[in-house]
Amino acid sequence: MIAPASDPAPLHGWLILDKPVGMGSTQAVSAVKRMLREAGLPRGKIGHGGTLDPLAEGVLPVAIGEATKLAGRMLDSDKIYDFTVRFGAQTDTLDLEGAVIETSAQRPTLAQVEAVLPGFTGPIEQAPPAYSAIKIEGRRAYDLARAGEQVEMKLRAVTVHALALADAVPEEAAEGAPDGGLASVTLTAHVSKGTYIRSLARDIARALGTVGHVTMLRRRKAGPFGLDQAISLDILNDAAKARAIAQHMLPLTAGLDDIPALPVTSEQAMALRQGRTLAGDPRTQGLMLATEGETPVALVEALGPDIRVVRGFNL
């Protein structure tokens, strides 16, 4: 007698997408859901660790199963972006998708660009774009902007850890016009959570005495995840058809590479799964990953003499 085939085990971990231009983060997650179904995998929780606009491409961490409990940590993590600023026109969305609202004939020189970048490094304040998902009195800013309403965005504090010039393209001089100005620059920025690259591009252009907008935006890193770990939707689709998606997944713990491990006994693991506190070492404080052997039990935090559960994992 042939034994019935067992149902596939649910997946818990990360798929790191190289999201293409033209697709929003929610659309990308929906595409992953369809592929998981096509691969015959059981339904489970799924989410992403950091929104990318349709114009943007690059690293989009997709959390599956118990890894969704860590998606919030991805939102709070640093990011690294490459982005191109085209000088001479500002759009209402601060990118290619919007309508031009201001123009300038001024073009900066390479020396001028290099001179202003240090002023945008470190703690800075910026006004988010009007076309953003920030809520104003219960409504999304982009809904207000699309309705033609005046949107006043409050300044927010962010940190630009590093900002470097990657490329510069000279402006093609018109007949009789002087040479020397730049049409665009491509920059690499390592930024804290909450930093709007479109706003950074706008403010850099204004500091150069002109206006500008983003024409290319590529996220190279989100938290611990980089482009070297990212795969395209085409590759993921092929893997789904071959029932081989698991080969492209990173473990749940990949999102916690910066957290020290805390080995626990089976009795301690049971206590943590029940939400109870453990006695800790006052000399060891902060976040830790409690593990029973190779199995993650919980993200815990040591505060004083106690170890408390921050996020428990049902594995």
C-alpha cells in the first residue's frame, strides 16, 4: 500500500526580491503569494520589510511565516540607495512620474556638487514629499495632493550616515551657451529610517541654486540584506514552477544577524513560549535571540535582572 503524500511544511524565512521598476511593494508581495500557491505551499502570513515606490527598484525583503514578526525591524533599519538627480526641473512628485512645477536654467559644476554634499551628511531635517504615505489628519498626504489640496509637510529629523558622488553627466551645451554645468549626478546614500531620497534630491538641488528631481532610485541594501542576496521575480517564478522556492529562502535568523544569541535549555524555552520571564545576567543587557539548539525560540530583551519576550516564534 502506498502511503499518502504528506502536506508540505510551512515556510518561515525571507525571500529577498530585486524589485523591478513599475511595480509597487504591495504588488510584489501579491506576486510572491501567487507563486507560493503555485508551488503548492500552504497559506501563511507574508509581508515586506520596507516600501519601495513603483519608480524605485532593488532590495525588497519579503517575510514569510514567523519571519513576519521581524518585518517591523526591517522598517526601522538603515538603507543604502543609489539615486540620480536630474537638474533643471522639479516635479510635484519629485520624480519622473510627476508634472513639472518649476524649472531653472542653472546647472551646478562638479566642484559645487562635491562642496554641498558634506552639508547633507549627519543629522539633518527634511520635509517629506507631498506625494507620500504620511497621514495628515487621518488622510494620506498623496490623496490630498492628488485632490489638489495644499499639503504642508512638517520637518522630520533623519540621519544621512554617508553620501558620496558615484557619477556625473555634463549638460549638452546649447549653441552659444557656456560649458561646465552638469545635467545630472548619481549619488550613493546610507540613510536612517524615515529618510526620503526624493526630498534629499530636492534639497541638494536647491542648495546648488537650481531645482531637480529623481530619475533613478535603486535600493542596494535594507538592514542586513543586500543585492547579492536578491533574486528577480522571473527566477522566483521559475522556482515556483519547479517546486523549489525553498532553495532561494534565507532563514528567519538572517534578519537578526546583528543580535547576539542566547542559548536556552528546553525548560527555559518552554517558559519563554509561555510568555514567562527568565532570570538574566545584569552584566548582559539588550536584545538577544533565544535559541534551543538550532531552533529560534524568541527575540528577547534583558532589562536589569529579567529577560522578557519581545517576539515569540512558533517553530
